[in-house]
Amino acid sequence: MKKFLLLLTSIYLALVLLMPKVELYYTLKKILERERIVLAQSDLKDRWFDLKIEGVKLYYDGIESARAEAVDLWPWLFYNQLRATGVRAGKDVRKMFDFNADRITVRHSVLHPMAATIDASGNFGKISGSVDVKSGKVKLRCEPTKRFLQSQAFREFFRKTGEGYIYESTIR
């Protein structure tokens, strides 16, 4: 029994360590291009357990929508995580939405295979929520700062409920 568990652990570690993370990232970029989302980066490093992407720019329909200083991806099969730090509005949307995120974390686990959790914090306050993978429903709860509470973007997307300020949408 011990040999079997050792063999399973060894296979799992080999899969995680030897996974072609860079190739998976480029495959993701191709999939996103079909949705008119383009990712550009200045540096890409496979660090065995994770993939570090630096200087990320996100373009939607040709418009620079967001920038991130660094994005770390942990594709560990049973638990996956994406953490973006230093996220700023892109130059094309900064006039409409000039709020910055210190950190954004998206997690997915086999314990809850149909949901991914989202947590973010920045000068807008704190946001937590989830995405239903099957239906594409997004639900976010915000604890806004006074400045964000007064912004038009906040009033346009978030509504006040008994739970707090909620944003709901569906990804198609």
C-alpha cells in the first residue's frame, strides 16, 4: 500500500513539474483570441511549480483594457490558482474607470468543480465572489471605498441588496 501511494505521489509531482505550462498559456491565448481578447506579456517563466508572467496587457476588441505587473499561474490539477498583482486600468479605459487592484486571485478546486472563486482588493475596496463554470454566471459582492461608492461605474454595475453591494452577470 505504501509503494502504491508513493507511486501515485510521484506521478502527480511529475505531472505538475513537467507540465508544459508555457504551451498551455499559448493555447489559452489562442482560445481567448476567438473572443476578441488578446494578451501580451513582456516575460514568461516556467518555474516548475508555477508559471510567472510579467508585464501583462489585456486588449479587448483592440482596446487596451488592463495591465498587470505580474500574473502567477499554479496549474496543480486538483487545485488551480491565478494571482494577478499590480492590476491597473489600461490607457484606453483609464478615463472611464481609474481604479486599481493590488491583487486579484481566482481559484478552482476539484472539491467544487463547477465553481471558481474570485477575491480582489484595491483602491475600490474588497470584492469576493464566484463564477459558475457550467452556466457562466458571475456573482460578486463588494465592500466599496467611499470614492468607489460615488463613481458612476459602481452605480452602473453594482446594486444594493441585503447581502451588500452585488454584481451579477453571465459570461457567454
